[in-house]
Amino acid sequence: VQFVESGGGLVQPGGSLKLSCTPSTPVFVLFDMSWWRQAPGKQRELVASIRSDGITDYADSVKGRFTISRDEAETGVYLQMNILELEDTAVYYCNRGAGVALEDWGQGTQVTVST
């Protein structure tokens, strides 16, 4: 299964964005899912994960600012990002797995935080 990320854009510091992640083909299995990001010149890092039982986990750098969630149909995963900081600028990806990436990476969605 591949996933398609969307919702990125340009935002000022302190602003908000909501990213969406949907499967490229219909799936009806409740996966563990994670959001990752890769900033220029840096390694890809785990941002947030949500298990099939709803348990969530976050990187320390985004705790209290980002929220990972699923839709009611459980076919999409979202990342609500609030109080964005310059350091949040990156390409954001979603993938199957809680803390691990089990599928090929998609295109990602660019988030740019800038004045």
C-alpha cells in the first residue's frame, strides 16, 4: 500500500496546518500509522504515530503542538500542526507502522514555515 500526503503549504510562525494521509488504494484494515518529516540536509525523523488501538506518541519537539488522528471511516490519518515554528519546515510523509516505516515512501507534502 502506498499513501498520498497533502495539505502542506507556506505558513508564518505561530500558524497552523492540517496534513492528510490517504491510501492510494482502498484499505479496510486498521493500520498503525506514523508521520515523518525530513528537513533539508537532515535525516528523516519520526514526528508522531497512532496505533490501531488509538494510542498516540509524539516526538518531544512537537508535543503539545501537533495532534495525530484518524477519520471516522478509518481510511485517513491526519496531522494537525499548531504553533508552527521555523524548525518545522520539512517535507512530511506518512507511512504504515508505529515508529517504523513498513511501506515505500510517497511524495510527501512540503511544509514551509517562514516570515
